[in-house]
Amino acid sequence: MKEYPKNVDITVNINDVEYRENVPANITLLHFLREQLLLTGTKEGCGIGECGACTVILNGKPVTSCTLLAAEVDGAEIRTIEGEARNDKLTELQQAFIEYHGEQCGFCTPGFIMSAQSLLDRNPNPSHEEIIESISGNLCRCTGYEPIVQAIESVVRKKS
């Protein structure tokens, strides 16, 4: 019978900070962020990658952190919601979510912001359809999505 490691050493850059950690081989990226690094802005909704609450940016692309093992991100660069605001100043996108009431209860907000920010990083002038597509993996029970889309579009208009 093949033996599998119980723990794995990883090095990962999260929000511009390098971490060298020994992690259980079976811990998800989500639980590593929340439990080991205490970066609790990333939320667990469904646990199977369907709701988007746990979305982070991994090497420039949005991913659901509940579907990845921490061991899989060795050497990666990750951005979480905690890495967005700088010097206690919200990003334009975070501020827009507040202004357009796109945050409601706030549970899904970090995932939406990370998905939308990833789009804006790649394409600062996305179409309405591209915005809809970029957040299609995120579910919200409170806002009906229109305030979220309006918030993202307001950031695009400011940059145009």
C-alpha cells in the first residue's frame, strides 16, 4: 500500500507576503487561509466550488479556494480580500460596492470583489456582458445582482 504524506511544506506569496508553511496534505486552500493564516475574509459557502464565496485570485485568475488543496498552490501568488485595501483605504471597487449597495449582508461580497477585480485587472474596460460572465460563478441571496453589476460598471466608467 502506497503511503501518502501527512504534511507538506509549501511556500506561497499571499497579498505580497511570503509564507513558508507546513500544511496537512489534505487541507484546502480555503481552510489554510482561514485557519492557519487567519485570513478570514474568504468565506466558505457551499464547500464544492458552486457559490463563489471563497473566490481568491491565484496567479492572476479567480479560483474557488474550497476546491484546491493548499499543497497544490506551492510557489503560487494569491490575492485575498485582505490584500485589496491599502493603507486603510478601500479600492475603487470596494467603495463602489458600498455606494451601490452591492454588499447587503456581506457574506458573498469578498468573492464577488475578487472575481470582479480579476476581470478589471485583465480588462479595465469590460462590456456589460463580460461583467456578467466574470461574476457568473458567484451566488448572492440578498441583492438580486443588479447593484453588484452597477458597482462594477461605475468603476469602469470612472476609468474610461
